[in-house]
Amino acid sequence: MNHRVGFVSLGCPKALVDSERIITQLRAQGYELVSTYDNAGIVVINTCGFIDSAVKESMDAIREAMAENGRVIVTGCLGAKADLIREACPDVLHISGPHAYEEVVRAVHRHLPPPIDPFTQLVPPQGIKLTPRHYAYLKISEGCNHKCTFCIIPSMRGKLQSYPMQNVLQDALRLKEAGVRELLVIAQDTSAYGLDTRYKQVTWQNKLRETRFYDLCEALSELGIWVRLHYVYPYPHVDDVIPLMRDGNLLPYLDIPLQHASPRLLKAMRRPANAENTLERIEKWRSICPDITIRSTFIVGFPGETEEEFESLLDFLEDAQLDRVGCFQYSPVTGARANELADPIPDAIKAERYDRFMRLQADISRDKLRNKIGSTQKVLIDAIDDDRVIARSTADAPEIDGLVYLPRDKKLIIGEFANAFITDSDDYDLYGEIR
């Protein structure tokens, strides 16, 4: 019997972690993972359904797998819309929603029974990872308690469910022992960690801790590797982790999705609605930890956004001088309440505002990076090409931020740290040399 499983993983890093858990279990049970449809006895597709373009990508992947293989299991966020999938592909073998790890494995067993003698020794202690060996995502919770009008994640993944703190820290320790040099902490709402457990007390390494954001960050900071925080909702208690960054225990990097600066639009989005307080807090964080890198994402063209409100967003960018910024043109999501708001913005205006936004942020980024010329930055080596080395500094998360480019050097090894003297920069990247 063919015990080969084809696996397609779509969507965000949180979905990537879900995929890693599923393939780790399948690999432990003796299945072989393959990258082509024709060699697979069955195909598993972990889908994304956050925005309409992601839905289309997922549906295209399902149709392609059905056409090329015909034996397909679907899971992930789009799995919450099983009727949509069944209408397009009625012969899909099984459909499940997000973080349904055990259900997916059971479905594989049902349609492709496992080998009689699984080679469990082939699975490393840290499990199977889809990222390079030297960095990994550490997901600490599922779901979200917020009701942002542009988002349908809570309807797909449910309310906040924090993972047990001992399990999270044990996973982190296993990853470190397996050679991981950088942990990227992720969740739908990272800084809400533990709220649903009422901050349950646990013992970790002979120390009593509470299941809460600060205690988790403190414990992770003791691992002695890079720990980078993503998707941090700006609650007041986030201020408490900045001294850990100042003291070098956590990476001085904070990813906070602010979305906009207009109080009216933030209220319509059901997000915190006080840009002035945000600016004050950013100033406070920088006074505590001058080297902190602040990353954020914003939406332009939200329904009803006026030219004046967009200008207020540009003014906020000028004032905040954020280090790393992503921007999205508002896209209607089926099932999101924002679709019901009046005055949708024409696509041409959304595109024009996006271009103005990104031009301004490119100017800000270029000036900030230019100030790093002449400095020495600790970098993590990600890849080595024929003629250059590709690395990242503490200010650069993989795949979403900039890079540090270095000349080839025989002493440099992928997954190891180095000190780079910065000699040049452009809008988003640094260039340097090893001295």
C-alpha cells in the first residue's frame, strides 16, 4: 500500500504550526511525506480563509489536488466553510476546521491506514518543522476574544484558548536543544495569553509562575536564544516586558498591529481608539529600550475612510517613526461585519492611498537604516548563495522584514550568529561585512 502523504500548507505562521503538528504525528506513525501529487496516496491541504484572496488560493489548491490526485483531505480555516468546499469539490474525502490535529490524523488513518510497523525513531524530538532548522514558530494559544469588524478569525478558531504554560515552555526547550537559535512567539492575540485560565499558577524549573504574558516572556528569556514577539495587542501590561528587552533577555522587537490612527475608524474596526496614547507609549518604550524595533500593520481604504482620515494616518506615521511597517488595502471578507458599513472605498482610491502610504514609510525606513551605517549588528545567518550571505539582525523577522547582505565568507555557517559591520543601506535592507 502507498503510505505517502502529500501536504500543502497555506496561510499564516499560526497555520504553519498546525501543519507541523499534523505532519509530525503522521511521520511518527510511519507515513512518508512527499511533495508531488502523483506520488501521494492521499493529499492533505491546510487552508486559509481569512480574506477572499486567501479563500480563492485555498479553493484553487483543493481543485488542483482533486484533479491531479483525487484523494484529498481538507483542514484549516476554510474548513469552517465546509459547504463552500463541498459545492465546488463534492468528492473531498474529509473536511475539518482549524487546529483539528487529531481529526485530520484519524481521517488519514480511515482513508490510508498506517504501516503496520511505523518507524517512530525517524521523528526528531522537536517534531517535523517546515521552517529552517535554526528558527521556529512557537504558538502559545488558539482563538481570539476580540470582535474586529474586518476579521472572521474568532468565528473560525473560536475564543482565546491558552496552551498550558508547562507545555509551551517544554516545546521551547526542546526546540532550543534541537538547535533552534530563534523562537518567534505567535498567537492570534499574544499578549492576552493566560487570560482564559485566570492566570493559573504553575511550577517551571522550580519556580512558581503565573500563566500570563509577562511570566511566559520572562521564562522564555532565560533560554539564552533569540525570542521575538509577534501579534502583540497593545494592552498596558505590555509595558512590563520592555525592561526584559533593554536587559538583552528578549529581542528588542515588538510587533503590534495598530491598523489605523483615526479614532472614528478604529472605533468602526472595534480596535483601541487613541492614537495619542499610542504615541506616548511608543515614546516610553523607546526611553526604556532605545534599540527597540517596533513593527506594525495598517489598513487603508477601510469603508468610510475619508481623505482627511487617511492624512491623519500619514501624520501618525511621521510622528511614530516606526521601524517596520506592513500595509494592506481593505478587502471585503465574507462574513465580516465591516461589509455592512456604508461608503466602500473604490479600488482605485485604495490603491492610490496604499502607494502614498508605502512611499512615506519607505522614506522613514531609509532614513532609519541609514543611521545604522557604521554600526556593528549581531546577525543570524539564514542562507548562503554563490556570491553572498543572507542574514537578519535583531530588527528583522523572517519573511516580513528586511535582510542584511554580506560577502561570501568561509567562516560563516547557516544558523549561526555573526557580527556584521554595516557599510551601506537602502529602503529596507542593510549591507555589511565581517570584520
